Amino acid sequence: MLTAPVLHLAKKLILDFTTNASDRPLIVQFGAHSSTDFARAAEMVKPYTDGINLNCGCPQTWAIQEGIGCKLIQQPQLVKEMVRAAKDRCGEDFCVSIKIRIHHDLRETVDFVKIAEGSGVDYITVHGRRRSQKSSEPVNLEAIALVKSAVGVPIVANGDVFNLEDVEKIVGVTGVDGKFLSVIRVPRGSGKPECWVPFGSWLPVPDKKYLNI
Ligand SMILES: Cc1cc2nc3c(=O)[nH]c(=O)nc-3n(C[C@H](O)[C@H](O)[C@H](O)COP(=O)(O)O)c2cc1C
């Protein structure tokens, strides 16, 4: 996650963001709480990426204090404005997604994704834990299923994925259409992201059944 609130310092982004031609598909994630910052950040990385993601899921105290990450799940209208601003700046075809955690009251999560959907967001990744939950607690797959049933936008399930059997279980329990589901996780302790992506035309990735990066 790159923090966008300081993106008026263009040099800061250039220092933080490096990539190369083989680093594809590439979605760059930002932590931001301003439409202007998010849209400018999107515009700056657009030439080098397949899409951007707004982090609405980071549970860390410093992020909440800065008004980014998980704090944004309390501000659906702001998130809608931020996605819209990025789309307006970069074009409708540029992939803009968000990643959220679930609320204590799942009705808030449903309301949130419905409002977010109205922004034109390309997909929503749902980490099935609340802000206060530890990663040792199981992910709430029923909550992800509830979200999936409430909206038409593609939903990406996130959390508690260790192998392809887990992927298949998640697809089964959440009711998410397989071609619309991917699961991205950082294995605990390794720091190396892994990504399983059943193909779907909504995601700017090569047409492979599973990527493991
Ligand atoms: C050290 C660490 C750093 C992480 N940083 C990010 C991050 O910057 N953005 C993000 O969306 N998720 C981040 N995550 C969360 C993972 O991407 C993912 O949501 C999570 O590992 C999946 O849930 P699991 O703990 O059940 O595997 C991080 C996780 C860890 C352990």
C-alpha cells in the first residue's frame, strides 16, 4: 500500500513506486482519504499498471488515525467519490477496485458495497474479518456470501486461503461465480504475495486459469 495523502509530493511516489515490464499483471494499491489525492495518484501510475486499488481494509492504528484503510468503511459516500474521481481522471476503462473488511453489523457492509457499486468500481475485494479480528480467527465466509448476493459487481474473496482446495471451498460457500473470484493473500511469515485468479474478463490479467505469483 502506498499512502496517497502525501501524493502532492510527486517525488514521494516516484521514490516509493518501482516496477518493470515483466511485473504484470500489476494492481497498485493506495491508502488515501481524498478524491483529489487518489485521482492524482491513479493518473501518475496509470502508464505502468493494469489498475489501482483503494485500501479500505488496513486495520492498523496508524492507518485509522490518518483516516485511511479500515477507517473508510465508515465513509461509503467518500469512497464512492474517490472511485468516481479516479475513473473521471483516468477513463472509464481503467480498472479501479477497492478492498474492504466487514463491519460488526453486516447490514452496514451490504449498504457500503451497494453505494460503492454505484461509483462504477470494477470489483470489490472483501476480507472476511472485522477490524478487531486477528488473522488466527476464521474468515466469515457467510458474510462474503451475503455481500455477493447483494450486488452485481464482481466480488473477490480474501482471507484464509492456503491452497486450491480452499479456493474451491470458498467458491462453494460464498456462491461467488468461479470466473469472478480470485483470492489474493500474503502467506504469514513469508511476505511473498500469492494470487490465484480463475479467469474473468473483468480483471486485467492474462487468460490463465490460475496464476501463482
Ligand atoms: C505483513 C502483512 C502486510 C499486509 N499488507 C497489506 C497491504 O498493504 N494491503 C492489503 O490489502 N493487504 C495487506 N495484508 C493482508 C493480506 O493481503 C491479506 O488480506 C491477508 O493476508 C489474507 O488473509 P489471511 O491472513 O487469512 O491470509 C497484509 C498482510 C500481512 C500479513
